[in-house]
Amino acid sequence: MSLFSHDIKTMDDLFVHQLRDIYYAEKQIVNALPEMIQKAQDPTLKQGFETHLGETKNHVKRLEEVFRLHGKEAKGVDCPAIDGIIEEAEDVAGEVEDKQVLDAALIAAAQDVEHYEITRYGSLVAWAKQLGRGDCANLLQQNLEEEKATDKKLTSLAESAVNRKAA
Amino acid sequence: MSLFSHDIKTMDDLFVHQLRDIYYAEKQIVNALPEMIQKAQDPTLKQGFETHLGETKNHVKRLEEVFRLHGKEAKGVDCPAIDGIIEEAEDVAGEVEDKQVLDAALIAAAQDVEHYEITRYGSLVAWAKQLGRGDCANLLQQNLEEEKATDKKLTSLAESAVNRKAA
């Protein structure tokens, strides 16, 4: 991890570094989602994860387009934040037997991931604008909107589980 | 890390475990903020971090009250997600010399922390309600609202930096 190492001197350096951070994160999420799909019990949750896997693959492509527009190599950097978040998310595949508890844990883990992405894309959009890269900002904003929509869907699923329990 | 280990069988187990996760996280944030206060260049950002340190100490106390109400021991559990996020945040103390870049990096790191807390408190409030613990839900909601307000302030600071740059 070298987020704030010697090679970050300008806003452009910071932008490119964090772009590589989220590029690494999106790829890790593509790897992590199939197990979450397999473990999800509620059909709506399972379908939601499947849809989000497709979206996430598309986010990787959009990021590659941002790198191309900005004239930088598309590559990832290690990021202990997303590694830690995904480590927790993957543990969902563990030992919870009760279906309701498993889904609740999966939803919470997925929301941790979404919120990390939402905050990272929020900064990147602001920095792209600051750097006069409206073209990059537009693409990053599209990824941001899809992450926000996924987070909202997960909240609805969590709430509907609460309501089912109360009914 | 044993988030989904054998000892999580019920929604109550999951609730208590994640309560211990955020309790650990809040204490780590209390430890991390003084260095961020010291490093912040913009006086409004510095003051914002100072205010949030006071709020965070209060969040720890509210969590101890939640543990008490729920009849469980107030203790933390290791959590690689917040450890990773804080590892990145602490690296802000590193090698960035440009003041504007340093503040931008500090704001982004702080927002990573806030979003982790927002998602964690969001789940905890929902689960407290599901478990019929309205008293705990109310206290957790207070922490959630303060985290959201802090995140909003950080977004404003990030945007005003962009506007200053554009002016």
C-alpha cells in the first residue's frame, strides 16, 4: 500500500492513484460476487447480486475508458480497505446456517462494499471536474449512480425482511 | 476475524457481533483522528475533525449504553475492514507536501471511514428494530445521523475546494 507515498505530488497523481484503487476494487468484487450469489437464499437477493455482477463487469470497462481518455495505463494498486471489506464479505460463505441470518449478513456485507465504492467514486467525480476532465467525470458518475441504486435495492431488501418478520 | 464463525446462529448473535465490530471501529477512529487534525491544512477541515473527535467519543459512550440495555458485555472484535480503511487514512500522514492535495486526500480518507460507519449503523438500526429493541435502535440512529452529517460537511468542504480552484 502506497496511497500517500512519494509519487503523489499533484491532484492528478492523487486522481490516477485512486482510479487504480477503485479499478482493483471492482475486479476483486467481480471475483467475490459469484460466491455471494451462490450463498444467497432469497430469490430477489440472488437475482440482485447477479444483476450487480453484470453491472460490475461494465464498471471495469468504464474505468478502462477513463484511463484511456486520461492517457494512463489501466492497472490496479493494492488497497487494504477493500481487501478488508471483501474479507468480511467472503466470510459470509462461512458457518451461518439460518437462512434469514445468512441473507441479513450477506446484505450487510454487500452494503459495506457499495458504500466504499460510493465514497471512492464521489471523490473521483469531484477531482475529475477539478482537473477539467468532464469526460472522465461523466463516466465515473455513471458508475456512482449504479452503486447508489444497488445500495438502495439492498436497503429495501433488508427492510422487507424486517417487515416479513414483523408480519 | 470471525464475523461469520460458528458462534453466529441467530439475528441476535449477528446484531451483537456487529455492535462489537462498530465499537472497535469507533475506538480506532478516536485513536486515528488526532493525527488527521494535526495534518489538516484548511482551518475549517481541522475544526471539523476536532468536532468529530468529540462526537466519536460520544458514540463510544452511546454504544456502551446499547450494550448495557441489551444485557451484553461492551467489548470490541477485530475487523479487517475498518483496519484497512484506517491504514489508508493514516497514510495521509505520509509524504504529500502540497497542501491542497493533502487536504483532498484527508477528506477522501475521512469519507471512507464515515461511509463504513453509515452502512454499519444502517444495518444495526434495522436489526435492532427487527429484534424489538427500539431503545437500542434510537441510540444507534443518533450515531447514524451524526455520521451522515459529518459526511455531508466533508462533501461541502471537498466541493468548496473545487470551487476555489475554479475561481
